[in-house]
Amino acid sequence: MTQTRIGSLAEAAANIAVGFGINFTANLIVLPWFGFDVAAGDAFGIGLVFTAISLARSYVLRRWFNGLRFGNRTEAA
């Protein structure tokens, strides 16, 4: 059974939502280690940019792999 485009988008969005929380927290913790003063608003904005990139990447890769049909071959009985 193949995944629909909407299903792919929903899965990617759920994955990205969880990732955004991790990314936001990481921005606040890690960037100061490298000398960047980061306010919560800055971390949020940075997170949004990377989240949009990640969502597009996840969706495109999901559709590409779905098109390759790894393990999704239907054989006539």
C-alpha cells in the first residue's frame, strides 16, 4: 500500500513539529556556546527557517522513496 501525498505531508509535519521543539531548545543552549547571544525570539525565527527547509526535505524524500516502491510491489496473484 502506498502513502498518499496528504499522508506524506501529515507525517512530515508531525515529525517537523517535534523537531522544531528540539531545535528551538538547542538554539537557546548551543548557540551561546559559540559566542552568539540568542534571545528566545531569535531562536524561534532561526527555528522557523530551518523547520521550513526540513519540512520540504522530508516531504520530497518521502515522495521520492514512495515512488521507488521499496517493499511496496504488488504482484498479481
